[in-house]
Amino acid sequence: MLSIRPFRRLWVAFSLASLGDWLSLVALSSLAYSIGGKNHGAFASSGVWLSSLLPALLFGPLAGAVADKFDRRWNMIIGDLVRAALYITIPIDISVGFANKLTWIYVVQFLASCASLFWSPAKDASVPNLVPSDKLEAANQLSLVATYGTAPVAGLLFSVLGVDLSLYFRTAMYLVSALTVYSLTQLRRRPTDQISSPSVLKSIWDGWRFIRETEVVRGIVIGMTGAFVAGGVVVGLGQSYVTNVLQGGKSAWGIVFAAIFVGLAIGMFLGLRLLHGFSRRRLFGLTIGLAAAPLALIALIPNLVIVTILVVLLGACAGVAYVTGYTIVGLEVDDYTRGRTFAFLQSAIRVILFAVIAVAAPLAGGFAALAHTMGISTLRIAGATYRDIGYNVVVLLGAIVAVWLGRVAYRQMDDRKGHPLLEDLAAVFRGAPRRSAATVPNPVVNPRPAHAGVLLALEGGEGAGKSTQARLLAIWLRGQGYDVVSTHEPGATKVGMRLRALLLDTAHAGLAPRAETLMYAADRAEHVATLIRPALERGAVVVTDRYVDSSLAYQGAGRQLPVAEIAKLNEWATGGLVPDLTILLDLPPAVGLSRRHSSADRLEAEPLDFHQRVRAGFLALAAAAPERYVVLDATTPEGDISREIQARVRDLLPDPVPVAAEDNTGSFPAVRE
């Protein structure tokens, strides 16, 4: 990625700007604490963080519109220059005193954060213009490294440079970033007719409505509340806790600040690899609950070295939870609502952080005052000395809230109810992961018995257009000269027709999920034995509308039954027959259900969250075996989808002219004049 020169320059500029942002936070929070003194330092330090978060709450919806309206290159250049000019005024004010020092720090941080808020979407919107489309994911990963990887560097720089030099160094970073962006002549303006920004209140209302209707997002919001309560306590009280309780200086706070993000990086990049195969839904709530343990120990063990280690563990738990939650939304929320979901979650994170940071310092001061009225200024327990115990009490309260909300999120999102958690964890570390319905790879592992034909399966949710595409594919194949058998599930055989009537009739809405699964397997066993396998053995191309994956998605992910058991049952029912290619037509459930007829069958009549789980199950199966799947966007025009299917199927097809016929051409007499 970094060999692409324009992207490399933008990435360098973004890294320098991120380094400047983090250095600003750690240096100004330390400076504000010094100005506030022992009694008011915690409040003063919290004010820096609050003034950094406030712009996102006020101007978040507008920032993206401005990035589209104006020249993005100059948007970033002006943002860097504004931040450099603002931050250089702080050491001038300290020397000259043209304004109240603490007030001016808040004003500068607020205005600079506004500039950063408009800088970031301009950068994000520019990346796709600088890299090939197939490299965009890698580019975004590098952007993530620049966002969070510069935080520990900023903490370490502050511990070495101190406040004064950090202020000048930070200004230099923005100037270098501006010069780097100036050299990016590849960026072009993308004008629009007008700037339009959705109402903040309307966005919040739409977000709450969507959360109310979607279980998985509701669980993520609950869990993230717990995670950022814990994070807000650490951020809001960190400087004061290190100074007053741990008796550390500014360098100690810089090291602890860096430790948070070292842990975050470990969790984001290593944690998921160690727990590969574990249910993402379980992992999300579990790591938030586990984060409460190091947070509680931070409050109970007033030792700087131990606290630094515990902060790394806390950051690691947060990193795993962050990436897991982000991945769950990406996989399980459809395209139609995914953007709004991410936007709402980002707003919710800022609101939670803002509230917790604002409350943490006054709450710690209140508990400290209460302890003083009771004659307790310093507490000694088991050889440990606790000074200003109000901080310890608030950190403990943060741990309690985190473990409580983590437990609620875990129970809300658990996709393996009835399966012991410790057993799943042990299976992962033994190398035998037990995956959730939303993350299970295709468990049909037996090799397909050799046959002369080709088996093509079309899968997808309701209204995705499987039947239409199966019909068009069969017509095209027959036009190419192939023997084609077009079929479907359930109901392609006489026995299957009777099973289909039972399975899809809304009069049988109370059918037990396991009974439903067995009936689908029975239909499939008859289907394979009497129709599919004989056709394959004679060399035909079989096109089936639904196959085994439908049971794994509908009864496994949708009904939340054990997917591995369903896979084993269907492997036995089909004799291990696996499609040569599975074509998955992916469509947001809300769009697909809107296409249904008024007389919906029993599965179509299921609620939206059922169909969202089904979609997630299909996508997880395709992601686990990409060599056997082709995933197509079902919102694409019908003809385009058909051509994409034909292009993918063409390479799998045998020669329609038998070899024997070609051999016979050798006996034709030569043509002579």
C-alpha cells in the first residue's frame, strides 16, 4: 500500500495529524491539571477532554457534507494550518498572559477539535480516489494504525519532552502535515449543489428506533456503554489518580496514557487471532465484563508499575470488544441501515464519554469530601496506602457498571444458549473451535463423490430473486447445448410436495424447530436420491433453487439451533453431496420482505430480526469457503446478475461436445482438388 505514492503522502499526513491530536490531549490535560492545582486539577483536566468531544456532538452531521461540498485538499490544508496557529497561542498566552490560561486552553482545544472534525471526513473521502478498489480494505487498515498507533507514541513523546516542548512539537506536526497534503495534487474537488445536513435530533431518534427493533445492535449499545463508562473513568480521572494516589509525575501520566493504547493495539490485532473461532457475540460481552477485573484492581492496588500493567490489560479487553462489535455490525446489519448504525454508535460513544468524564471528577470529589467529614483522609489496608479514596471509589464503581452491562450484553447477544462458556473457550484453545450460527464455516467437509455432472445451487433470503436467476441460468445452459435439470427445495419430489405443504403452511406456525429441521432434511434426502444424483451421474448440469445452506442459515442461524448438528444431519441425508458452486444472492431483509406477496408463507411471515440472522448466516458460510461461493448484490439489475452468474459458471462447465464425437472427425476423408 505504501508503495502507492499519493496514498503514502496522505497516510503520512494523517499519521502526523493524529500524532498531533493525541499529543494535544495528553499535554493540555497535564497543563490544565497543573493550573487547576491539587484541589481542582481533576476538574480542569476533564475539561480538556470535554472540549475535545463537544464539537462532534454539535457539528458531526455537517462535517461530512462540507467534505463533499468543498475542495478536500484545501479542506485538510486549512485544517492543519488552523490547528497549528491555535496551538502556538497557548505557550504565548502562558508567557504573556493575554487571557485566562485555563479558559484559553478550553477555547483552543474546542476550536482545534472542530478543525479536526472537518479534516477527518475529507481524508476518508479522499482515500478511494488514491488507491485501487481492491486495495481499499488494506488502506483502511493502515488508517486504523495511524489513528490508534500514534497514541502511545504521543504518550511517550510527552514523557520525554514535557509540556513546553510538546506544545511546540505538536505545532510542527500540523505544519508538516499541511505541506504534505499540499503536494497531493491528485486530489480533485467533488462539488455538490448544496450542503445538506440531517438534524442531530432526527439522527438520534432514528438510531433509537432502529436499536429498539434490532436485538444485536441493542446488545452492542449496552456493551459499549459499559466499555466507555470504564474508559471514561480512566480518561477523566487518570491524570489526578496518577498524581494524587500513585504519587507519579507528568512522565508517569504519559507512560500510563501510552499503556492504554498499547493494550488497545494488542487487543485489536492479536486478541482476535488468539480467540479465532470463538463466537463473536459471546466474545463481545465477555471482554467487556473481563475489562472490569483490571479496572477494579487499578482501584485496589495503588502501585504505579502494577497499574501500568493493568492498564495494558484493560486496553486489550477494550480493543477486542471494539473490533468485535465493529465486525458484528458490518456482518449482521444490512447495507440499508449499516451507515446509520455506525453513525449512531459513534455519536453514542461520544455522548457516553462526555457524560462520564463530566461526572467522574465531581463524583470523586464528593466521595473524598464525604470521607474527610468522617475523619478519613488516608486509608491503610493490608499494607496498602490509599490517598484521596474518592478516586478509588469512583474507579470501583466504573468496574461494577462495566461488569453489569457486559453481563447484560452477553445475555442479550448469546448465540449459543445452553452451551457452557468454559467448554467453548477450552475448545478454541485446543484448536477445535465451536462457532456461532453467525460465524460457522461450511461444516460439510466430506469430499463430494465423483460424478460426471455439475451441481449449481442458488441461495439467499426472501425476495432475493433466486427462482428468477435459477430459471435464467437453466435457459442459458440449455442454449449452450447442456443437459440441464432445474429443481428446487423443498417440494421437488412427490414426497417433498407433501413435506412442503406442512413446512410452509402458516397453519403450522407452532412447528418445533427441530421437527422443521428434520423435515427439511427428509425432503433433501429424497431430492438427492431420486433426482439430483441420477442426473449428475449421467453428466447433466443440475441447477437447484436452495440446498443444504438454507437449512444452516434458516434453522441454524435463524432458529438458533446448533449449526454443527444440522450440518452433520444434512451431510448424512445427502451422502456428502456438495455443490460445485453456490451462488448467494445477498439482499437486505427489509428490501426482500417488501417484495413478498400478501399471502406470505410460514418462513416469510417471521419477524425482521429472524431474517437478519438468516442473512448473517449465509454471509458467514460464504466467507468461510470463498472458493466455493460467489456472492452477488441482489439489488443489482436482473440482467447484470445473470451475466455475472454466467461468467462464473462458464469455467466449471464440461465441454458440451463429447470426446468421442471429436475422435470421429479424424475418420473424415481429406478434401482434395
